[in-house]
Amino acid sequence: NEKAVPREKIFQALETALATATKKKYEGEIEVRVEIDRKTGDYDTYRRWVVIADQAAMENPYAEITLEAAQIDQPEIQIGEYVE
């Protein structure tokens, strides 16, 4: 009696596993996002930083960036959004 696992669930599990493996390669607690092309199987890995108000609010320099620094490349970005 086989259970059919939806294809999308498999891709999501693979993306999570690849992101976890990537995080282990780097110092500190970084944020990583992996996106697998559903047709080709190719994937891209993105390092992510969450935007915070200022240096005083920084708790994790490996995964946070100040609003001022983020707006250099992305002027419209807001606090709580991610830079990749």
C-alpha cells in the first residue's frame, strides 16, 4: 500500500535540506534560501539578511543588515524584509 507524496512536498523538502546543508558550511547563524527549478532540477542558493532598524538593534551580524546599508542597493526596502 504505497502513499503518493505530492511532487511539490518533495521539492520543498529538498530545498529545506539543501539550505540546512549550506548553513553548516558557514560560520555563524546565517539565513539561506534554496530555489529548485521544478522542470530542470537546477537550483540556486541565496544568502539572506533581514533588514533591521539600526546597528543598536543588531543581534546577529551574520543574518542582519541595517536599513541604511540595505537601502544602498534597494532604496524601497523596509524593516523586516530580506536582502539576498
